[in-house]
Amino acid sequence: MRNFRLFVRGQWIYLVHVLALLVPGREVPVLPAHPTPAQTLTDWNEDELKLMLDEARRQGDRQVATLEQIRGRAQWLFTFGAPLVVAVASVYPAIGMNDSDWWTLVWLVSLLAVGYGVVGAAAIMTVRADINMIDSAVLSGYVRPILEALAADCAGMMRDGENTVATRLTLFRQAVVWVIVGGYGALITWLAVR
């Protein structure tokens, strides 16, 4: 039952991202992939706080790079999937001459699946991604001790980025599955009615 709930939640998050294409800039839900909250840094010395900042910078840079890799893969899927939608749609004349409601239904489900995967890829590329970083204007307003406050904020911000990256990777996997299922469904339909 737990796996089914996780599956349904994943499909819901995918749908919300697809619908977010219609409402730009809207915050979208993410999977809780990084459940560990940041701990307090009050007993840390200056060297340890600097180490925390260095690690947070590395983690933030990795998050941005990984997100860009996922977006690049989504661009590839979109570029491949858009013509596939047209190819699947072009199968309809062969099905229409067959006069089979069953194969028409399989074709329609295949077309919708490929299209859903393609708009999922578009959502991965364009929907708002929340990866937090310290803004220099915000940093200029910190009160002393700055290093401790900055390290604490950085530690707390990394969680959002990890959840965003994990969600986008999961969405990409789902988009690929939708495109593959739809493509194979259309191929089977085309072969069956030939």
C-alpha cells in the first residue's frame, strides 16, 4: 500500500509540474528526498564554519550543475518526442480504415502518453526550480557574527536544492517512461492494423 501511495504522489507531482507550464513562476511541490534538517552550529569554531561554507558552496554548485544536466536531457527528450507525437498521430488513418474501436482506443492512449511525456519534458526545462543561494545584498544586511549566521543559513538552504534536483530527476524518468510506453503502444497498434 505504501508503494502505491508513493506512486500516486509521484504522478501527482508530475501532473502539477505539467500544469505549472500554464502558470509561470508558481512554486511547485517537490519530493522530500533530503529529509535531514540542518543542525545547529553554535559550538563550531571559525575554521569549522569556514569548512561548512566551503562545503555548502560545493554542494550548491553541484546542485546547479546537476539541474542543468537534467534540463539538457529534457531538451533532448523534447526534441525527440515532439516529432514522435506527429508520427504517432499519423498512424490514425491506418487505424481508421480498420474500423476497430479497440485499436483506435490503444492508439489514442498511446498518443496521449507520448504527448504527456513531451509536455513533462517541457515542464522540466521551464518550470520554476527552487535552489537557494545567498544573495550579496542580503548578506550585506547580516549582523555580527556574520560567519556563524552565514554558515547556518547555507546549511539550511541546501535541503531545498537537493529536493528540487531529486524531483526533477524523477520527473525526467517519468517523462521517459511515458514517451516509451506511448511509442511502443503506437508501434504495436500500427503493426496490428497493417
